[in-house]
Amino acid sequence: MEMKTTTFKENARTAIADETLQIELDRLSFGFPEKRKKAVDRMPEFEQLREQARDIKNHVLANLDLYLENYEDRVEKHGGQVHWCRDAKAAREQILKICKAADAKTVTKSKSMIGEEIFINDFLAKNGIEPIETDLGEYIIQLRGEPPSHIIAPAIHVSKAQVEDAFRRVHTDLPADRNLEDPAALLQEARGQLRNKFLQADVGLTGANMLVAETGSNVLVTNEGNADLTYALPRVHIVIASIEKIVPTLEDASTILRVLARSATGQDMSVYTTFCTGPKRFEDPDGPEEYHVILLDNGRTDLLGSEFEEILRCIRCSACLNHCPIYKAIGGHAYGWVYPGPMGAVLTPGLIGMEDASDLPNASTLCGKCESVCPMGIPLPKLLRSWRTRHFEAKPTRSLGQITLKFWAWLAKRPKLYHKVNGLIIATLGALGRRKGRIKWIPFASGWTSKRDFPAPMGNTFIQQYHKGARGDTSGRRLREVKK
Amino acid sequence: MNDSRDEILAKIRTSRSGPYVVRNELGTIEDRLKNHPRNVVPARGDGLPEEQITKFKAEAELVNATVTRVSSNIDIPKEIAKYLADNNLPSRIKHAPSLEHLDWSTTLMEVCHGIGEATDEVCVTTAYAGVAETGTIVTYSDQQNPTTLNFLPPVHIAVLNAVDITGSYEDVWTKLRADLGSKDQSVNFIPRTVNMITGPSRTGDIQQTLLLGIHGPQRLHIVIVDEKTP
């Protein structure tokens, strides 16, 4: 996937003009938040669960080295292998090595954000191994040659008609005159097409919603059951996960599961929650013969101990996306990299560098909705502000905005001059628009006036009126006395 | 590879002296791993066994599963045959080896057992436990219970003993540790695969419309049995 974070503003403009996208985003604005609210209302202990989920992850981050060692030990005791990878390149190469050793032609894949982060699909394809996305949404966008636009609903930007087009284009083995009007027909077709892929795959590649240190298990959460067919059928199961996915125990995993599905889709529990531990046992009739875990750093250790450490609690539920006015206006692609929405705007600069992602932290109104719905209590607005501050401080050249702010600060520190200048501006603006009560154009402010009129000031400034003593003497004393 | 391991661990250790490190309020890792303390467990799954069964049924039905209850093992094959006939489904079933003890000859169904295969139409498996909180069934892989059988066929019928219905996921972990963890080797109690299943397979990926049965089964039918299987 190409990185497009530097053209954020342009991406956003294109997204706002895209009518199909806007219809689908409208649907999202009503769907997920409403369902989440219903699920939360049905769980009186939700707030306590959130606090504990946060504490669990904080505890893990404080002991991450010890937990990782314990996790690795458990995986190995159960016959699995752990491969530590510093960056995306190392992870890709390790995966390829395992696939080659398994003589793999095809790899089925269940949805993984880490898979996106290391661009594993392109890499495998370039090396002659066919990667097949099996989550329906991921399958649709793979056919369309697109990256996901939402963490848990990757094809949220695609209309039903577009799905139909993609299926007709790719599934050429089926009769051309078949009826795909009904969404259920599309579902049956996808089920049929992917069934054989599941059965033929040599390697199954999954992500991990969590890694359990106590047992050495990886947790997989899906609604479709695609992850289960991905790990259970092929000869080799590869798990790709980043280091902060650790949770201590099965009990801790259970607590996080309770906030995960509710925050994500508004379900009490996702349909399939699976704990995989090592390869198949001696007496097992099915299951993979090899079990590998790719444990990826890729910038996480740089965030540890920094002011952005708290983003490492994120469990990728998407609640912050679903409630963000910016995400709901522009969708996920506009953010330009793997992680969209408020969590992406915090994580992306941390992983790819602030220089390439400096627009993202500004893509927020700081309304605070994201923090209020985050199941892990991540203070997203605070972290967004921290990035803004860092970016401002690191700016090599002075921008127009900075110079203007400096000038304003200089002016504001001189009250007499400030009031004079202010009075002058108000008088001018008032004179310009007094007749209609609005102004159509102001120099240097076309960013505002090109979209909407600016309301004309209706007289003097507040201070001028105050000093005129409209409701008190010039010192304002009477006002205060009357109040008494 | 070992270099990467050491580098990552070293970097984590250095980072812990940073000015922004989060506060740990949960004690030591030794304590947590050894005692695996429970966090808040929602009251929703609490109750007397009969209340938990009612709750389980209600929650499972909310997520599009169907639930029936029979009094003894003899009734299981008959109940399954009836369910398949009522819903106009094929009467060929593949059951998990764990259900071989049942007398399948009392019905006209075609019966076989084994691991899941592409041609399977209806599977019958054993549920290790049920969770009242969310109407979830739990299965795990072993010689008698192949994982693939739970996922490949379009119709999944699960046999669940009433006594195995618990309140919460935590209750299942406790039961699993007690059943499978030998005293000296309790770290290795976990089976290769533990599956929690809450309703039939679903997706919202086409136009955010709920559709059942994309990759996993389209139907999940749970048969609760009052008599404990030996």
C-alpha cells in the first residue's frame, strides 16, 4: 500500500466530493454508535470493566519484557515458535521463509492490521505466493485493489452495486446472467468461492486480538468464522502480532473481550472467539502441524516511555472512528496509511514519523467523543494535542500562521493599541456589511467566506460599549453595585 | 533472530525509566500469572442453575441460535432428526467421535463421524460448557472433538449438558483448569484450540446489512440435555 499521509488535505477534499462514500458513511454514523450505546446500556458494569481493562494494559506495559518472555516460554513449551522482528522488513522475510519451507502456493489470511502495516500481501504476491483475504470485507477490497478504510468494517466505503461489479469481474467461472440483486446472493457466491481456497491453502495467516502470557495462546475474534477456517485447515499456522498485544491471563483476556465487541459492533460478544495454543497435539485429529508467531516491534518500543505510550493500550475496536465527526466526513482512505480515525492520527505519526504525518493530528475537532467511548480510556485528544505541539515546535521555517499568531500575541500584550486596532477592524467590517448583516468576502479569509458568509458586527466592540456606559458609568462600577 | 529478541527486550527495559510511564496498579507479574485473579464479573450470568439455563437460552436466541431441551441422552438423536425435518434440512449428519456412545439407530438419519470435510452438511458436536452471560458455547479440541467440524458444515448442532451451563467465561476457565490441569504441570492445561461460539456466523460487510452464514455455519442449534453424559 502506498503511503498517502502527506496529501491528507487533498485526500479529504476528494473524499467529501465522493457521493457513494458519503452515502455509506452516513449509514455508519447511525449504525455503530447506536448499537454500541444499546450494548453498553445493557451492561451495568461497563464502566468498571473499562477501568479494569485500562489497568490491565497499563500493568502489561509496565512489565512488558517479563510478560513477553513468559509468553515466549509458553508458546515453545506447547511446540510453537516465536520469531522476534524489529521492523516490517524482518517480519516479511520471516513469513516468506516459513512459507517457502512449507512449499506454499497459496496463503489464506484472516483480517490483520499488522498484515496491512507490513504490506504482506504485495510482498507474498511478488514472491510467487498467492495471498487470499477471507474476511468478506477484506476479500471485496482485495478484488478492488484497495486498502481497508475501517478497522473492523474494511469495505465500509463500498456500495452493494460495487461489490456486484467486482464479483462479476473476477468470478468468471459463474454464469454471466446470474442474479446478484439480493445481498444474500452475494454472500452465497463469496462463501462458495472462498470455500475451495480455504481447503487448498498451504499456510494460514492470522493476526491476534490478544496474546495470553499465562498460556502462550493467541486470541482470534471474528463474526464470520473465517479465522477458524484459516488456522484449522492448512498445514502451517502463522500468527502475526505486535508486542503490545500481550495480556496476562485468560481472566484478563475475558475482561477485555467484554469491552471489545460492545465498543466495536455493539455485540455483547463476537460470534467466534478462539484461543490457539501451539500446533496440533499428538492425539488431535485435525489442526495445523506447525505454529509460528511473528512478534513485531516496528516502532512500538519507541512509543514506550514516551508521552504517547498510552496509545499502546489500543485494542483496535474502532469506537473512536465510529464516533469521530472527521472520520464520518472523510472515511478511512483519506488518512493515507493503515490506521484511520483518532487512534490512527495518534499512532501513525508515532510509527512512520511526524514529518510524513503532520496533518493527521490536526484532523480533529478535539470534541472529545473518541476519548469518551474508548474502552481502554486512551486520552486521544490529549495525545493529538501533544503531536500538534511537537509539530509546531519542530517546524523548521516560520509559516504564515505562526507569524500571524506572533503578531497577535505582540498586539494582545498592548491593551490600548489592541482595543484601537480591534475597534478599527470592527468599524470597517461593520461599515462593509451593515446593510445586509453579512459579508461575502474578507481579504485573507476566503477559507471562510468561500463557503459561508461572515456575520457583520452590529456596532462597536464590547469594550467600546462598556466604556460608553450604556448600562453603567465609565468604570462599570454601577453595574456591579446594582447586582448586589 | 536472537539479536532482534535481545534488542527489543533491551529497548523495553530502557524505556521503563522514561518520564511518561503509565502507573501499574495491579502488582507483580508472578502474582498475576500464578493466581490469575478475576476482575469484575458481570452479575448478568449469576443465579441458580435453572435461572442460568433460562438466561443462557434467552441470550443464545438473541444472537440467532435456536435452543431446545431434552431430558436424557436417548432423546438426543430423535430431537436432532426432528429439528432437521422441521427445517427441511438434509438428514445426513456427521458427529464428533465424542458422541459415539449415543444410540443413533433410533432414527432414519444417515450417520457418520470424523473431522470436518467440504461435503459435510450437518455436524453434531459436544459443547464443553455454556455461558449464561452471553449464550455462548465453549468447545475445545482433542481426540474426540475435531475443531474443523464446528466450522465447515452449514448446519451446526451442539449438544450441551445442563450441568455444564455456567455464569461467566471465568467459570469456564476455572472448570478447564480443574479438569485438565494436572497438579504439577498446570501450565500446560490449555488444549490446542478453545472455541467460544456465540450464535451462527454473520457478516455486515455488504452495505452494513446483517447476513448469516458467511464462512461458518448459517444455523446453530443447541440441544440442552438434563441427564449428564457419562
